[in-house]
Amino acid sequence: MVARRLIAGALILAVPVALAVIYRPDRAVRVAASAVADSVCAKTFVSGLDPDAVFAETMDRPGIRRLRAGMRYRLDRAAKIVDVSMMGLLGSRAAFHDGFGCVLLHGSEAPYLLRSDLEALKMPKSPPLLPEIAGPGVVEASAPALKAALVHAFEEPAEPPFRRTKAVVVVRDGSVIAERYAAGVGVDTQLPGFSMTKSVVNALLGIMAQQGILTPSMPAPVPEWRASGVPRREIEVEHLMRMTTGLALDETNSGFDPSNLMYLYGDMAGFAVKAPLIAPPGTRWAYSSATAQILARIIRDGVGGPEKTLALAWRELFNPLGMRNVTLQFDASGTLQGSANMLASARDWARFGLLYLNDGAVGGRRILEDDWVDFSASPTLDTDYGAGFWTNRSEHEYAQGRVRIGIPRDAFFASGNLGQRVVIIPSQHLVIVRLGDSVDPTGDIRGLGRLVKEVIAATQP
């Protein structure tokens, strides 16, 4: 009897221990600490926001809020370093490098420091191809209905989940016709786009395709996959762009999935490329930030390194569009954080959207390959995801639902966590940008639908 009780007790103890060994809750906590460290670092040193307010809003995110009782941060303004830990344990550090944003540090690992003259890169040799979209001051809506649309976009409910809209910019026929900003945010304030960075990766790939460096249909140039007999060698660039690689890189935002765990590695793409194949490429879709990070490494290797990645972005994308307030962040290995974390002003996000509204050409010059925009906005398999953009040009229920709430059928959009959106609507000659910190699980899609619907109504002849 005593032996049975001992065995039963041992089994009861063994189950949680085994689960802890398998799921490694410490890793999930470190993933959360990394997200908080990067957020506080970037929004403090790049956006110029108050770190206490940033920390409080970040700790209210789904999946992180359950840790707020024990999570703390420490900011060293002189060294420009942010440390975040859970009761002094399982910490993460983010360090700011002027002009290059924040990089997550792991242990004693020394990050790759870009050796680019950023100011020289940002000094274009010729005027922007895209005409100026607004003057220096905030553009107030002239029509009462348009002004009301922006007022509604900033309204807060009486109870959570709160919307926390930070910026809205409306561009029609190439000019800002209305914009509004939250307190502490202005026309030049750089705000994180989160996964809208994936759309920027799409643009860089489109530029490389235009220059003949790669094609979507080519086998993905990943050295680890090129050996004979390796199943992953069948993965094409387009499979990565459309998230149909068949790799075990599904993103669940649990803190345990590969797309979250990659933030614990200095070489995020180096971690991601090792994932096993679980389905034939092109047959299965699963949202995955890790696939975008692999694309970022393909860009890095294809143009010749981190410095040339930065040069490509400024010379071929940002400068021609007149984007001035932009920060690209890199991981510790020197690879662009292509899955997330580019910061830009709301106006610059709008300028980026205009490239796609104008079918990839500005000022008579083709920046993106012919048909690249339609390719990017066309749905993947039976989903509402294209290639780096979400799309309403789909029969998927989510696309149909967005159409019902007022976002036109031809619309497609860059989308990031917490409701970051650049909505491109060719039929209306509109680009609408919404940036903020919405903790609604949908990223306040209904609020976005109302904004789009009211802007369209206010701009009809």
C-alpha cells in the first residue's frame, strides 16, 4: 500500500515536471520579456514617447498582461539600454544604436553593428519621384463628415478592450486630405508597424525581381536547403512570401511557437531555416513571421550583406518615395528584422501605400516589377492572405466580412499587431493609415471598417 502511494505521488509530480521540460515555460516568459524590452526601447529612443506609458500599454497586450504583476523594466538613458525581467529572472535586454533602432541582446553575444553612413544614405542624389503629399503642419479635415470620421477613429469605449489610436492619415489622389494624432505624436513621429514590415519585405523583393536578382518561382536560395535529398530544397521564394512552405513554423502567439521562439536567437533566420517539413510546399497555408525572417536573410545574402540591405532600402524605396522618418531594425546577426519592427511616421507609411496604389511605379519610374502589385494582392489558396499583404480579393469569410463592414472588395492592406494598417483602395484612389495600440483581438477591425466606410462616404463627389 505504501509503495503504491509512493508510486502515485511520483507520477503526480512527474506529470508537471515532464510538461515543464517539454513546453519550457521559461522560454515563453523570455519571449514576452523580449517583446517588452524591444517595445520600450524603440518607442522611447526612436519614437520619443514616455517609457512608463509605453511599458504600461505594452503590459496590457494579450498574452503579456498575465505577467504584469511580476514583470519589471529598467531603462539606462545614458547607455540607451532597456532591461526587462520577471521578478529579476528570465530577463531580456534591448540596446539602441542611433539611426538603426534597437537590437535584442542574448547573453554575452556581441551584436552585428552596421557600418553604414546613414545620413549619406538618406541624402538622395535627386528629388523624390513621389510628389510631396502634405505641408509641414497637420492637415485638418475641411469637410465635416471627414472630420467626424477621424473623431470616431479616436473614440474610446467605456470599458476594455481599449483602442488607443495614435495616428490616422487619409490620402486621396496623392495628397493628405485629413490626419489626426494622439497627444505626444506628430507628423514626424516614428511608430512601429509590427508585421506591416512584412509588406516592406515584399517591396524589397519586388525591387530585386525588377533588377533581375531573383524571381518568386526560383528555389529559395537558402544554403541549408540546397543539399541533395533535402526535402526543403523544393521550397520556392513564393512559398515563403505566401506562407505555404510546409515548414513547422506555424505562429500561434502562445509564446511557445517557432515564430515567437526565434526572438530568443541572435540569428533569427538561422533558427527558422532548421524547421522540419510537415507538408508539401504550396499545399498548406499557416501564418508565420519566421518565413518573413527567412526572406529577410535571402534579401541580405542576395544584395551582399547588411549594409547593402540598408542601401537598397534607402536608395530604391525610401528616397524615391520621399520617406524620411523611417528606422529599420536588425537582429544581432545583421539581418533585417523582416518579420516586424520597422518604425515610420504615419505619413511615411502612407507614402509606402501610395507605391502600391500606383501599381508599383512613381514619377514615371517602375520601382516594382510589372504585375507585382496584383501578384501581392491575389489570395493564397483559400485564404484572405496574399504575398506580404492581406486582401479582400478573396472568397474567404474574413474578406467577405470586411467588405460587409465597408472596406471595398478591391482593397488590400499591410497589417500589424495591435491594429497597425495601411489600407490601399484603388477604386477610391485612397490610402488610409491607422496606427495605435489596440488590444482588441481583431486589431479593432470594426473600427477600421467604420473609418474606411465614413472616409469613402465623405469623399464621394
